[in-house]
Amino acid sequence: MKLLEAVVIESINPGLKARTKEELFGEMVSLLKKNPALAEIDDSTILKALNERERTATTGVGKEVGIPHGKIAGLQRICGAIGVAKRGIEYDSVDGLPVKFVVAMVAPPDQSQDYLRTLAKVARLLSDPSFIETLVTANVPGDIYDRIEKMEGAASKATSTGENQLLIFELIDSDYFEPIVEYFTEVGATSATVLDARNVEGFLTKVPLFADFSRVFSEGQEFGHVFLLVIDKGAVEQFVEGIEEIVGDLDEERRGIVIALDISYSTGALGALEF
């Protein structure tokens, strides 16, 4: 689903007043309540959902971003709110930085897949420097809403050809692992298999003949990741473009490699990917 299916313009505030995390959650609840889908849900119920999730692990994901979220029984659809705290708020983030950019989400318990994909979409959106610039410079909610509308307007479903390929993506640079997982989740490729891997150099020192080369090949012992995904042939190019938006040009940056192989036989339905 698109983010603007969950966020109404009234639920966007580019000038949050909160000074503490507790005040921030209260202000985000007030923004969420402006969505008609939450009209029958009490403020206290929304706040409880956010706090219960927060006790599990911090939703301060780093780089001044907070994504408080939770599930609410009886809610009919996913709802979101966007806020900007220009001064920054202490949040117990994973990197210790104050939070300035906040997207709060609540969802029905029975919409886990859409909820997961929406959270991944939010995480990717908040890692986009151009979108962060929009949040920093926005004066009115419409500035943010229009930017999201423009970005989502370029999204589309890949063309279906009915021919499947096995896409193999080896991610060499582990710094990009989390953004890549978020991308796979966002487009609906959660059925992909992920393998830990390392090249032959990582095993050479286990061969007695090469035991004295441990220092030479120490770098080769670091793990990489291999993603395996059965994908419609018509979606491969678009899928790889999404990967390169994260890691850069694969030929130039050398952070990974993609191979797509024809499959002589496969059975079972594939889920449609959305970019």
C-alpha cells in the first residue's frame, strides 16, 4: 500500500512542540486522531499501543529518525502521522542521537503483511536525503504531503511476463544489509532466502598447506550475504534499479553482484512486487 493511504494531510505537523519523548508520543497521538479511521479509538488506547511496542525495543532507529508504532484491535486500517521536531528530542535511539523526524503508525493485528511493508517503506523514505531535506524545510503540512505524493506517483507494479527467473544477489558490503532487507520487505519480496556466505579465501587457512597465510586472508573471512528470489522476468530490471538506489551502481561501486537465471521448471504462485 502507499503511505498516503495511511496518512491524511491533517496528520502532518512540520513544527512539533514536544520537548520530551513522553510529550512527543502525546503529540503524535493527537495527530493520529485526526485520521477519521481512528475517530472511535480513544487517545489512551493509541498511546498504550505505542508505549507497549516501545517497551519491546526502541523505535529510535538512528540518524535522528523515530518510528513509534503499534497494533490496535478493532482498527479497520493502517493509519500514520508525520511530525518534525526541529530541536530534537532525547529518545534512547540506537545511535544515541536525538530524534527530529517522526512517523507514527498504528495498524490492525490482522494486517501484518501490509503493516510490515508500510513500516519498511517509511524506513526507506526516511533514509532518503531528499525527503529529509523536505522535512527540514517544510513550512506547512502540504509541503510534506505533496513530496510524498510525487515520490509515490512514480511507483508502479512491474510488468508480468509469466516467465520466472532465479535472481541471485550477493551483497558484499555488509553496511547495506539493513537497507536491503527493508527494500525487499517494502516491495513484497519477503519470501526471498538469505544466506550467510564468504569467499574461498575465508576457508584457505583451514587447509594445512595454507595455514600460515592467516593474516594475508583475514579480510576474506568476513561474511557476506546472498539473497535468492524467484521473480517474474519482467520485474528483474526494476528490482535491480531499486537495489542500486541503495548501494550505488553495482559495476562502479562493487558492493554486490546480481545474476538472473532462467528457470526450466517452477510451480506455485508468485506475489506481485510493487516499486
